[in-house]
Amino acid sequence: MTDLTAIVTQLEQEGNRLSSQLSGVEQAIQALRGLAGSSRRTHIGGGISAVGRARIAAAARARWAKVKGQKLANALCRQQPVGA
């Protein structure tokens, strides 16, 4: 009977040890979930205002107009006869 009591005591100790390890693992999981949840953006929408977007669009249009103007000037120069 003493052997059986010793085995039950050992099993209870092992169960307590495993229980504490399991709670540690659960705490680690909760900590990682907290980190993953905190990285979500709460602000929805673009990071730039409408005025800023319009300013960037106007600058892009100006750049393209400049490039297209140079191409148009080059094309006109090529069309003129050499002797003229």
C-alpha cells in the first residue's frame, strides 16, 4: 500500500508541475496575442490629406507636361526640311 501511496503522490506532484508549465505557456500565448493585436492600425484611411494629394497630382501633371513638351519639340524639329 505504501508503494501505491508513493506513486499517487508522485503523480500529483507531476500533475502540479505540468499544470504550472501549462499556465506559463498560456501566459506566453496571451502575451503574443497582445503584441499581435497592438500592431493593428486603428486609424482608417490614407495618410495624406486631400490638399496634399492634389498638390502631388499637380506636380505630376507638370512633370508629364514638361516631358511631353520636350517630345513634341523634338518631333517638330525632325519634321522640318534640312534646307529650309
